[in-house]
Amino acid sequence: MSDFTRPTIMLKDSFDRTIDYLRVSLTDRCNLRCRYCMPEEGVEKFQHQDILSFEEINRVIKITRELGISKFRFTGGEPFLRKGALEFFEELTIRDIYITSNLAIEGLDVERINQLKLGGLNVSCDSLEPARYHRITRWGDLNVFIKNIKRVKIDNLKINVVVIKDFNEDEIVDFIRFGVAHRATIRFIEKMDFTPDDMEFSSLQVIKQRLIDDQIIGPESYRIHNSVSEYHPLIGEQGSVGFITPITNSFCAGCNKIRLKANGELKLCLFGKDSYNLRDILRTEPDDDRVKSWLTEIIRYKPAEPIIKKADETMAEIGG
């Protein structure tokens, strides 16, 4: 299917939401151990035979594009840890792929990443203080992150910052300045519960109002397409600041995404307890139309919103 062919079928859930965004986890492996993401000892790794091959992922992309999926974001774990990831990205025929990375790998081939057909790159960083960065990531070296991000030459660069009470709240303005200096949009995110940790949620509503009162951002806001991020323009600088508020201001009513875990399980809701085994369907059903029918039926189980905003799996297992 060419990039300009309109699909004859659109994925719709039982609440008439159009599902057109798929997040694909390439691996559950990660080089960091962020405290809100996974325990220090990591998680039980998926078996090699259970991980979707690149060929299977390409088949999923083909099938879901024909069902109306138009945005694909590739995550992990850390996606660039998977052997062959760069080759996989380079060979994709879809335009404007999106990737989420911690950008904290020593020796990462950033110049090669710059050449990809990227619609955007999201990178994660929760502190600009070396000791804090090491504490939140457990294993991370801020210098590696800084070295890599200085080499990034991508137009749509976003830095995601999970805001944590009494940890990095005092770095909000520093991050905004860092974003301006690196031509990146800073997006602050409310901490969600994925693993037991000693770090507390901080309300972005309070932080946002403080930035408005201090005339750092304007009071007017906007969203880009169906983004979960609410953006406010910077005052006196080009660009904007984003706020993602899954706790204080849920965006479930407009949710348009599903997630494919590295082991081929389909997750319809970030906090949902159920996963659906697409891997076995792919490996036993050669007919793409039957896979489409299965997906069309499964999508009807997507809930209106989670009953409890607490996950039974870590973010590394879910895939971001």
C-alpha cells in the first residue's frame, strides 16, 4: 500500500474512537534502570523465541496500515539496544516514523539516526544534575546523554521529563532553557505507578500555573492532532512547553492508540490488565485478512478508561 492510499477499513473501538496509532516495542531490554520504570534487578526477560522478528513486525505494520493505522512509534526498553534496529529502521518503507529512546548509549551512531526518515524523536531525561541523573536511572551517565543529544540534528526533537516530588521540581526552568538551547520541545509528564519505588507524584497543574504566573509560558494552550500533550507557547522565545497529565487530567476519552509488546502481545490500554496474543496469530495464520478480522474484533475490548491507574507490568515490559 502506498503512503497515499486511503484504507477501506478504520479500526474503531466500542466507544467509536478511531484507533490510528500503534506503539511497537522492539525489545524489553534497557541499559538503564529508572526507578519509576523497573526494579533495580530488572525484569524477567522475554524468551528469544517469543520476541517478534523484524519480518513479523513488518507484517504487523503492513496489516495495520491497511486498517487505518497512520502513526507508528518504536520504543523499548531501549530500541537501539536491539541488534539490527538501525538496519530495520533504514529499510522501513513508511514515512515519518517515530522513535523513543533514552539516548544514553555510549558509542550510539547518532549520525546514522539523523539520516532516518523520522517524523520525530522523543528522548527521556529526568535530571540535568549528574548525581540526580545517576540516582533516577541507577546506572546512567548524564555525560553520555549530553554528548549524544548535542549531535542530534532532527527537527521534531522532544525531551520527556517525568516530574517527581522533591526530586526534580526545582529543575523545571533549567529544562526549559535546555530545550531552547538544543532546539527541542520539553514535555513534562506526571509520574505514573508502574513499579514500587520511593518517588512521589507531583501535579503538573500546579507547576504549569506557576510558569504562567512567572510569564515563562503563555496561558493559552493547544494540542497537535490527537496528542496527549497540552502545549503552551514560550514567552520571549520560539517554541513551546508540553504537559502530559494522565493523573490530574485524563485524556482517555480521546485515546487513539494501542501497544504491541516486544513478545507480540497486544495491549489496548496502558493500565489494562489484559493482553492479547497477536504473536501466535501471526505465526499460525498466513492469511492477512484473517489477522485483520482478529484485530478488528479485539479492538472492541478497549476500555473507555482504566478502572485503576496502576499497572501490573513495568513500563519496560509494556513498551512505553
